[in-house]
Amino acid sequence: MKQTKIIPLTSNTMFKELFGKEENKNILSYLLSTYLELDYDYVFNNVKHINNKLKIVNKNDYKYDVDVIIRINNSIIGNLEMNNDNWKGINNRNFGYISQMYASQFISGASKKDFKNAIKHIQINFNNFNFPKDKERSIYRLKDIETGEELTDMIEIHSINLEMINKKCYNQVDELNNVEKIGKLLKSESIDEIEEIVGEEMKDIIDKIVELSSDENLVGLYNKEDLQRQINEGIVLDAEERGISKGTSKRNIEIAKKMLEEKMKIDTISKITGLSIEEIKKLQ
């Protein structure tokens, strides 16, 4: 077998292409059926992609592009997110995503029946960093902080620590639990590793990843993404070395303006300058 190099599945470019396109439904179905412990054929026959742009409620709303939104029959709406950057506020952002998605199923004037028949929403965050700290996975719901009594199970946020899973060594794939299997798949660096995890019966998945990793347009997008990541890391390091203080100083505002001119991501600008997302939107 050849140690064929691939575009990392943790890159936003590859993640969205693999799991966010209708033509790759078999790959999405493998991930969902394995992680959620559902029958593969059931998922494949019932999963449907949904527009990944969250609805704008009013003209002042910022239009967010999430990674992948899917629906399984009338029972689950899922939001899959690949997170490569751990920044202050990321959990608030993720909760904002899933809350807005949950609320969007109710139209104006919704009846008691509509609320009774609400669809469960699950957000699965694949974190390419150490969160939840020193745990493979955490699942969050709304609960009473004193008694632990659950208010509802209709919104769940899953956080998977890909960094921790990847550091664990296993001699046999059958030693992996389902969370670890998906984590190892996403962190694979070659076709050999992927083949070991998914097996020969999922040869279509392997062939598709090889195809995409050779696609010039996709490779170009990934190279651009990787370059931007390196630039962002350099800016963060430079800011730390200069001792730029967090807050709303004039200097931070000017830095944020320059970053906006360079088309940098709002999340990155917020992390570096300490300005809130709303403050940066106003600067736009």
C-alpha cells in the first residue's frame, strides 16, 4: 500500500467538501452513523443537506456561514463544525449557531402543536485543539445547576477533542470506540491510515479522498487556507511579543481596522485585539 498524502480532513476546505456536498452523502453517512451509532442504511436513505447559511431574521443581522447543516428524517437536525482555532468566545458563537437554528423551525404565530413537535438539534464540534480539556468528548444540555435536572434534551452540543484522541496510541482499530474512530479518521495523514479505519467495504470513501486531494482547485484553496493560518499565527505571536494589551484602546481599534482591510476573519481579529465581535462589525 502507498502512503498517499492527502489534504487534511481537519482543514475547512476538505471538511466542507467531504461532508457538506450532496454527492458525498456516503461519506457523511459513514461519519454520522458511526458517531451517532445509527444504522448506516437508515442514515444514507434519510439524511439531507440543508443550506449552510443561517437565516437572517432582520436587516441588521450578520449572515453566518456554518460548516455543515444536515437533517435526518424528521428526528434530528445536525450542525457539524470543524474548529481549528481556540479563541475566547468560540463556545458562545457555537451556542449562537445552534440556538438560531433551533429557533428557525418555528414560524411567526407557531402553535402549541408546533412546539410540541419540535425537532432535536445536535451540534457536533470537532476541535483540533485540547478542548474539552483533557477529555475525549463532552456533551452539553440545559440543566438545573443545583439538582442536575434536565430542562430539555432538544438541544445538544457535542465537543470532541481531536488533539487528545490523536495522541493516544492504539495497535488495533477494533480497540477504538466510535468517538475515537471518527477522531482518528479526521486526523489521518495518509490513505493507509484512512483505509485501516474505514476498511475495504468503504472503498468509495478512500477513492473520493484521493480524488479530492488531487483536485487542483481544492489544493489551491487548501494552500490559501494554510497560508492564512500561518499568517494569523505569526500575527498572534507578534502581538504577544509586543505586549499589546487587550481592550478597546485606540491602538487596538486601529489594528482591527487594518486587519479588516486585509480581509482577515472577524474571529481572528477579536482574538488578537480583544474587541468583541459586535465592536468589529461596527468598524466594518
